[in-house]
Amino acid sequence: MVERETGGEARRADGQSTWIPATLPRRKPGAGMTAIVCRVVPLLTVLCACPATLSAQRPCDPAPRYPGPSHDLYCIHLFPALGVTASGTAQLDWIPGPFTANVAQDGTNLWRLTFKLDSLPPLPDGPAPGYVAWAMPQSLDPMIRLGTVRPGTTELGAFALQRFLVHVSAEPDTTATTRQGRLILRGESAGTRLRPADNYEFFLGGIGVPVDATEHMHHMAPQPDSLGWTGVPMYPRLDMLLSEMALRPPVHPWLPVPQPAAPPARPREVLTLRNGDTLDLTAGIVHRTIAGRGYTMFGFNGQYPGPLLRVPQGAHVVVRFHNQLPQPSTVHWHGLRLDSRFDGVPGLTQAAVKPGESFTYQLVFPDGGIFWYHPHVREDIQQDLGLYGNIFVEASRPDMWGPVNREEFLILDDLLVGEEGLIPYGEEHPTHALMGRFGNLMLVNGEPDWKLSVKRGEVVRLFLTNVSNTRTFNLSFGPGTRLKLVGSDVSPFARQAWVESVVIAPAERYVVEVRFDRPGTVAMINAVQGQDHMQGRFFPIVDTLGTVTVGTGPARPELTASFGALRTDRVVEAETGALLRANQGAPPQKILELRATFVDLPFVTQRLMKVDSLYHNPVEWAGTMPGMNFAAIGTQARWTLRDPATGRENEAIDWRFRVGDLVRVRLVNIRETLHGMQHPIHLHGQRFLVLAVNGVPNDDPAWKDTVLVPAGFAVDLLVEVSNPGPWMLHCHIAEHLQAGMMMTVNVEQP
Ligand code: C2O
Ligand code: CU
């Protein structure tokens, strides 16, 4: 029996109010779900649904049958206070919504707790006696009243804390907003294990002391090492170990050679293509100027990003690709369910196109929405240097997207630059093989200061694509600007939702609508919680990605009413509703564990990774261990997909499906992995639904091709096998892919 606490008022760590309304609006009958509306921060609502059953595998489940969500990270054991007999667990549950990682607008983790309590002591006398659960930061202030709990299972509302303590008290009056009664149970979230590293070990090992990196950089004249590396920028204002800063990757540095004849790159053009059209797409060296500095980079047709292709759904288009790069290359058409021969995977669907050679792709566009293209050879170099572009497929049904005043196509990226220009890439193998190459210069459509001017009241639809090597963005227009989330990779959402920010991992797409109703300027920001590994703390990071200038003249047509309403997409609802109901709670048919092994890492890196593995945040948002990450190469880190049914890994895995199959695939991000982190997993040529996250059913599907699996999470997918051929499945962190994290799925035509 599940009971749910439905009302309450509490404070967040920042003193803002967290309000959970006392009424539970009923979802439409038949869905088997109820919904609560969680007010997470003022002015903004997040719609979340609570499952009526607990049949699926959750973090606190004893003796699970299959690999599942991490017990260690997401199940808190509660201990009785002195002289009390009681026991229980508090489970950190995923909050149903459009993203697999739940965070507030400022990047703070959001959780909902499920309590399972046993043998509680008698209640005190009082006007309304009961047990009350509280959450609080380690400073014990503020104490957030989560709600009343009962013996058995109680699910409580959402709250935002990065790491926290949990108390259960026996209250004479459960309506009290501060704890008065006796403490009976207590526990702490795994994040509280973070403590400043014991630097004694590092002194003893003679491998260095923490330094203030920014100050130190001025004293350390970067002498190139024997391979020619001078180092990598340290994270501003974070302590680093000297020995970590001194690490250099054991490969040769590589950058494209400037070509005096290379043209200055131009901003991307929109190419409107019709059925039967042919396009020439040339990858070559370009000269870019970013924030006043010159860079030698790559571009498609001399543009940054590559041209935006606008095509009608169902069209056939021929692309003649010409490789003018100094490296072999291909083009992969990310998210298109096309003929596998034109999928652009070297060694699987074609041979890599050598410098000076060409390859002809025949493209089809069976789905409406936003897609993208990029090389599938050394993505860590080629994509990072600017080889990416969007494809907008205009849907044949006119109601796929609602009315807006304007549409914008935004490609999010980051570039890693130092004092001398671009930090070189590894020639033989990628550098940054631990967490991927985090950049320090944020780019929107290749520009560091993206700008948009709109009229007051204008409703803008943003088609967002994240093409960065590894960075997951938490994008917003600051507190208080509502975002209407309407679509993802391969379709609209069945039900639109208000969100306060968009969590977008590499290769994912989200479609979001924003109304700008106050004249002035609004910043588009990436707001996250960075992890200071040496000091064992989190700190807020806010990057401005661009600005929107809102004029005074009113926008025409006036779209307040349609913008204010959340729509249901009948087509996606009809395609997916029955699939979700039939498959949620059923056991996985295929499992992939996401793991890593490391060989020959420098001593300091091994030690730091051990210290760091006490806790893994669900998402590693920022590159705050730049030295050791930079110096680790693709042969030292082996990122793996492992099939526990056969024990096979990566390319040795042999999955065979038939067109028409529906396959429940569980992706389990194994917590014990040294330096565990999130992985955006992409399947080529098919589409899938997210069935559940950590055992909590998803009730708002969209068709997707890439899904973010946070550290210690288990994400259940339903793969609709619709397209014959050999297809890749891989992590879209460019350096993880290069470090082996890929496999092939073979689909036969029955
Ligand atoms: Cu964008 Cu193999 O992927
Ligand atoms: Cu990965």
C-alpha cells in the first residue's frame, strides 16, 4: 500500500519556498497514474506524475534480479536515534519528467524521497500526532519539512538539495513547520561523503601540494615537453595538485596547419531542399575569428556551423560529400532512419573517405523534426573543430508544432582554448579520455556572443542541439522565465510541459518555446553545480551563452493564449501510449552495463580517482579536474558497454533483432566504475522510448535516439526496431566513443 503525502510548505537551501500543493489532480482514467504538480521554485511549475505501483526495480529494492539503479548512491539507510528501535530506508527517486537527470534551474539536484519505515516507536500525545520527515543540508539549516510518513511506504514531494541529511521525528503536531518532537531515525545522502581530500597522502607520496591554479599559472613558464605539449588551462579559482598540473598526454599534439588560402568561414546558410535535389557538401579547412582571435578550424562548405538543411518530410535527397580535410572522414546523419549503407560509419557501412576523395549519400527523412550531421571519424577532433550542422525536416502534418512568432535553430558547443590558441588534440589517440574534452569557450551557432532581437511578447521556438564533445548543458533564461518543452530528438512530446531549464546532453535535441514579455535584455545561461574535487564541495557555475534583446513594440500575432496552454500531441500519444502501458514494469530483455577500466594511468591520477569515487554526482557538469583528464589518452581509459548475459564487451557484443521487434533494453550505469559519470547513449537508425528511470515509469514519452544515463542510474528503453542493417550503438561523448564505448546492433529484414 502506497500512501502519498500531498501538502506542505518548506524552504530550499537558498531560502526560497518549495511548495507542494495539497490537491492531487486526477489524470485521465485508464492511464493508471495520478499526478501531482510540484512547485519547485516560485513562478514555475513542473508537472510530475507518480506511479501507482512499485513493481519496477528501485534503488532500495533488496536482492534485485537484474542490474539496476545504484543502491549505494540512491538508497539511504536510516539509523535509529539513541534509545529508539526503528528502521527504514529513504530512497532518492527520479521525478517523472522530460529529462533523465532532474535538476533545478541553478543545477541543484532534485529528488523525491520514498520512505520505507518499520517498527516505529509509539507516538507522543498531542493535537495531531504523527511521524514527519525532514531534509536539510549538513549545516542543518534550513530544515525542509518533507511531509508526514507512516509505517510502510510513503512517497513524498520534490525538493532541491545537492547533498543532505534526512531525519524522521515523532511529532505531537504534524502541522508544525519546524521539528519539535523526538528524533527517531536519521541518515545522510551519499553526497555527504565528500570531504576535502586528505592531502597528507599527496605530501607523503611527494606528488605535490594544492595550489591556487590561476595564481600559479603565472609563475610556471610552460616549457613544452619532449612531445611538444605545454599544458592545459586549469579551472579558475580551484585548487589543483602541482603534480596533476604537470601531467602531459603520451601522444603527439595535433592541430590543423593554417592554410594561407583558406577562406574566412561564413555564418551558416539555410539550404532549402526539395525531393530529388542534390547537394555538394565539402569538408575543409577554414579560418575562423572567435572573440577577436584567429583559429584554423574545419567547416562544411566554408560555413560555421555547416549549412542548415531544410527538407520536407518524406523527401529523397542526394549529398555528394567531398573530403578536403587532412584526415579521412565520413558524414553521419544523426537521427535519420535512412538506408544503413548511407549511415556514415567507417568500417561498418562504408570505408572512410580519404583526403581528396568523395562519397555519395542518399538520404531519406521519414520523421519530422530536428536532426543533425557530423563526421564519424575522430569526432573528438573533427566535430570539435566545427564539422556539424542541423537538418530541419518540415513535418507533413501541419500541427506538429504550435503557433509561434519565430523559429531559431541553436547549436550548443564549447571549445577548449589556452593562451596560445586551441589546445591541441592527441594525434595518435584522443586526449581527455576520462571525462571528455570540456571546453572553456561556450559557442552558440559557432559564436561566443549569440544575440537575438525580438518584440515584446514574442513567442520563439528554439530547436536546440548539443554538439559538444562531452558537456551536458542546463540551459535557461534565468529564474522566472517559463520554458514550454514541446519536443525532443525524433518527435514532439506526447504532452507538453513547463520546465525551468533544459537538460541537454551531447547529441540530444530539445524543442522549447519561450515568450519574452518584458522589454530589456535576457541572458541565455548554462547554470550548473560544479564539483570541487579537492575541497569536497559543489559550487555554482553560470555561463552566459547569449542574450536576447526584447523591444517595446508588441509582437504580432499576439500568442498569449496559445502559448499559455499545454497541448497533447494526439499522434505521439496514439503511437506510444499503449507501448508504454504494455512494457512498463516488464523485465528487461537486453541489458547493457556502462563501465570503464583503466590501465597505465599516472600515479597521481589513480589516487585522485580513488578519492573521487566515494561519490559520483548524477551528472558531471564541468571539467573541474582538467589536468588529469587532459593527460589521459584513449588507450589508458577503456570505456565499455558490457552485456551481462554473455559477458561480452563493446564490439564483441552480437545483438541481432528483426524489423518489427520491440525490445526492452536496460542501460545500467555501474556505480562501482572508477570515475563513473553520465553517458549519452545513441542508437543509430532506429527510434526508442524511455520506459522508466531507476524503476519509476515515464509517463510523457517522445521518440528519441539519444538518452542520457546519469551515474548510477538504470534507464529502461523500448527500442522500436524498424530499419534493417548494421547499426551502431555508442556513447556520444567523443572521447568515450574513441575509447571503445560502442557496439553493433544487426537488424534483419524478416
Ligand atoms: Cu551522432 Cu554515431 O552519432
Ligand atoms: Cu560515455
